[in-house]
Amino acid sequence: MSRRFVAAAAQLGPIERDEPRASVVARLLALLETARRRDVRFVVFPELALTTFFPRWWIADEAELDRFYERAMPNADVAPLFAAARAGGIGFHLGYAELTETAAGKIRHNTAILVDGEGRIGLKYRKIHLPGHREHEPALPFQHLEKRYFVRGDLGFPVADFMGGKAGILICNDRRWPEAFRSLGLQGAEMVAVGYNTPQHYPRAPEHDRLQDFHNHLSLQAGAYQNGTYVIGAAKAGFEGGCELIGGSCVVAPTGEILAVAATRGDELVAAEVDLDRCREIKANIFNFALHRQPDAYGLLTKVG
Amino acid sequence: MSRRFVAAAAQLGPIERDEPRASVVARLLALLETARRRDVRFVVFPELALTTFFPRWWIADEAELDRFYERAMPNADVAPLFAAARAGGIGFHLGYAELTETAAGKIRHNTAILVDGEGRIGLKYRKIHLPGHREHEPALPFQHLEKRYFVRGDLGFPVADFMGGKAGILICNDRRWPEAFRSLGLQGAEMVAVGYNTPQHYPRAPEHDRLQDFHNHLSLQAGAYQNGTYVIGAAKAGFEGGCELIGGSCVVAPTGEILAVAATRGDELVAAEVDLDRCREIKANIFNFALHRQPDAYGLLTKVG
């Protein structure tokens, strides 16, 4: 498989609380068709791309909460997406809420997968850095209950052979933690898909509201450069459920340069040419880990408690 | 001591190979005097601020090499600098090559210190990420022999109480490694001094020459934001010994914003107001390590070999 192809972030505008999966999947299919016309071979959809960002609400009713989770992947709702990918030979990244029934009860994850151009799941990741809080905080203008509605991912930070290279996934808040990017970089990641839902307003430090786009790009660009990997970031954007989400979906080169960036906060595809061999310019030189990293000096980073 | 004060990067233009210490110290004193007039309380001088960046040359003669190192700190050459700091009540950061005589032979470090407004050394750091190579590579337009002329620092990544807060030091290449910034961040660093000598031309990947300033700022800004600390970066800049060095000296806020930046590649002071209490906006929220870091998931980062 060629290591040179066009990749894209497929940004989504708002998904309302009651928007049915079929409607969302129709939007994803439209973006996939745009991608096909632009010769794109890999498309990154956002985090929790099949529903609204439901952790913004305190949902006491379990049946109501469960509605936002997928119990199987693929499933009947997303089957058309897998079929379109197969028909077009286009790989994609998809984020979704995952519910697993076990003898001990329900386990909930914030999950994302890579699907290849033959419709096969090539990599699955469950979010490790869950932001927000666990309890209802009615004084906030909106909740951020990821620590309540998900448990920490149990798959580590995996990479997989994908699209002719090594690919990994981070989800939203993960991207701000250099440890997460480095875990992928140490395994040779050449392309990292990052879906996100990031409010414009940060109630605990509203003086930073104006910096949300800057912090998003700073994190993605530093992660790309410091690990010599492409990064494709895809936002859920716009006014959703009364909450404004940033856009800024982008394709970032292994040099940290932004190659393409979204101009709107709606459904939008931004594409750029990717040449996985260019990762070597960074990986073999300034960030040659074997020559220059000093892992025995980093003990504080893994100290627990 | 007030946690709110003016801090500055004191960028240096070139220091030629035969420039005597007295001449260099006179330049540092002039910058310190500029700082005093601008009400600056803390000044960051660059890495190896007392000499030219001698690792660019293969120096076979040991006596010739030894000339570039300090055997004591302070010493007679820099005594006027310590005296001026004391007289003005101005703290400073100074990088220099350090030579220690031991029974087993000479030990060489790339070192930097923090000196407080009473002329006392408050922190010493020896560079851990030594870039470049060990052997003579005559095919290169210039050498980068830090791996030959220095051994790896043996003091870890220390922080100290300084100027009413917690301060740390990184040296040049260290700043590109998020592990180095994080080691300081985990100890509560609120201000990190970073001196650097960074060639504009990177012979092993010259396609990145145009990106040197961008990569410098990206690394400093990400390190500041991801650890909620001020970062003060000071360059040795301009054409030195036939090699062009980038400038871009700057003061970076804990939000990652560049508050002040050099406009030249010569001797230049860039100052900005620092309020160490503002670190809390980041440290107590988005990068609240106790709430959100997942150190037991970062095992790959400290794996040796």
C-alpha cells in the first residue's frame, strides 16, 4: 500500500440530543462522499461522532443514558458507513460511546476505532484521560461528566499497522498530555487520529475561553513535532445543546505545521496530502529516541501517588 | 517576596572564538543595567553565555578546549556580574561550561545556575539532553560535539524556591523534550529559565531550516502550557563563528502565550510582567495533575533499552 495519500478531518457541526443515529450517519455518509470526490483515502470523524456530547447533562435515568451508547460495532445503524468505506476503499476513524454488558454490570467507555478501506476494524482505543467530574455540579452552566459516564480505558495506548504505516488514536483531552502522544511515538506512530468535543467556555477558568483554539492547535502541533507523526484532529463544533464547541479541525504534519484547517463550525471536510515517509525527517534526527532520549532520567513521570 | 515582578530574557548576539571573558561580562553588565532601568527583577542569560558556542569546532588540543570552561563559579571574571546583581537586587540565570577536576580526571558539564538578588546561587542544573555527536564529522559544515565535550548532567531536573516561587532550569535541547518540562512541572515549577544556542541550519534535515524559530517557540509554549509555568527563553543569536544562530528570545505565560519576543539577533533585552499566582489557572484546572494524570499508564516512557 502506498504510504502517500490524501487524509482528511471530517468535522461535524452540532448533533442535537434527540437527533436519530440514521440522521447522523447520513451526515457522515455525505462527508465520506465529499472525501471520495477529493481522492481522500482516510477520513477522521470526531469523538462521540454518533450522538450529541451527552456528558454535558446530568442524566439520572439509566435507560435514557444507555441510549447514547453502542452495544456492538459495527451495528445496524453504522452498517451503511462501513459499506460506503468498503465501496470507496476509504478508511476512517470513528469515535463512539461503548457499552459492554458483563456479569458484574455495565462497563462504559469513550471509544474510537480505525476502519480500513475494506471495512475491517484495524485498531480500537478506549480513552484514558477522562476530563471533568463525577458528581452533579448544578452551579455550572453545563456539566462535564466524563468521569461519571465512562471508566478509564483498559487497552493502553495501542498502535496498529494501518494504511501502509503505523497508526494510533488519542481522544480529546488525551491530546493535551504529552505522555499520551509519547506513548504512541515510542511505538513508531506515523499518523494519530484525534477526535474532540471542546467547549469554547471553560467555566473553571473563563479567562482562558479566548485561548481554546490556540490550546487545541498547540497540543496537536507539539504532539506531532515531538514524535514525528502526522496528526489529524476532528472536532464536533458549533452550538450543540446550548453549548458552544470549538472547531479548528486540521491535518498537522510531522514538523508540527498545520497543513489544512477548518474554516467553519459546521460539517466540513479538510484534506491534505500525507507522506508517511516524511516522518523520518524528525524520527531519524532531532527526535531520534534511541540516540537522544534519557528514559532513566524520567522516573518522576511514572511515579504513582 | 512579591510573586509579581518583571522578568526578562537577555539575548546575546555572537561571541567570537577569541572574545575575552571581560568583554563578554561587560556586555552582560550592560544588559543588566538595561534591566535595572526597566524595573526588571530577574534576567535570563543564554546557555554557555560566557564564550562562543565552542562545540561547533573539533578541538583536538586539550588546553585549547579547557579555555572555554569555568573551574569555579563565581570566579574573578564573573565577579562584577554577581556584584551588579547584588547592587541592583536583580536575580539572574547564567549558562556556562563547567570543568571539575577529580582524581579520575576532568569532568565536563553544560551547566546553568540561578543567582538571586543578593548574589547567592540558588539552583544549579547540568544539562541532561546533550544533542549532536561524539566523533569528528568533517563533511558537516560545522560540528555539534556536545556529546563529546560534556557528560550527561548528574543533578536530575531540580527545582528551588526562588523569587517567591518555584523555579527550574532547562538547557537548549532539553526544551524540546516534554519529559524534561514535565519533570519540573511535577515538582511545581512556576518559572523555567531556558538558555539556548540553536543553529538556523540543521545539516541532517536542511528542509527544516525554515522551521527553527517555529520549533523553538512551539517547544517553549507547549512546555509552559502543559505545566502551567512561565518560561523565559534566552538565545545566543546571530552569525557566530561562521554559523547562524536563531534568536526569538521570549517570555512565555503559563497559558503558552508569548508575552514578549526579541526583534533582533543581537544583544537585546525583552521583558514582561510575571505573576506567579497565574500559574494556578492552569495547575488547578486543565492540568490538575492529581485529578487527571494517569502515571500508571505511562510505563513506556521510562522503559530503558
